[in-house]
Amino acid sequence: MAYKGTTAGTSVGGSNPPIRINGGLGGYLNTGSTAQPIGMGVWFHGTTDTSTGPFVANYFTDAKQLGMKQGDIMFVSAQMSTVASSQQLYIGIVGAVTTDGAALSTMSFISST
């Protein structure tokens, strides 16, 4: 099931926002005067969506409202069915965050097989 944002209400799938599990209070790590700041948050999201879902543009439609920052790290636990081989762990970096949302920009994954 695709992520629907925290404003999805109680419809099937409903609200299933990522949760911030760790991170600095400042929000960014400054890497220099000309370098892009790096987010310092760590997030978790559980889903039954396909492996590419969280990596589609603006997948997390309410990323800005949730406080995600570019460079934050996200762990995604995905289980597409009850079959053990469908359980996968993805680790991604949050890409650009806009009012339209954000997606994970890079991916690494671990499957149960």
C-alpha cells in the first residue's frame, strides 16, 4: 500500500507516517560555507509498498511538515506479503525536501533471503 501522508484520514491504508527515531536538535550539520548542509535525523517507516515506492519523487508528501531534512537517513521495513522472502529492509537518504514532499534519493537494501 502506498504512503498516503498524515492527512489521509482513516481510509484504507490510512495515516502511516514515518517516525523520527533519532537526530540532532539543530537539524543540520554544516559542512562548510559552500557545501550543502547534511540532515542529522534518523527515521523509520514500515510499509507494504513495493521496493521502489519510497524512492519515487514526492513519495513522502508531508516530509516538510514532519520535519524531514535533506540528508536525513531513513530505514524502511517493507513486507509485500506474509511470505518471508518478501520482507526487506531499505536504507535510504532523504533527497530534497519541498512543500510537495520528498523521496529517498539513494538506496541500499537487505532482504530476508
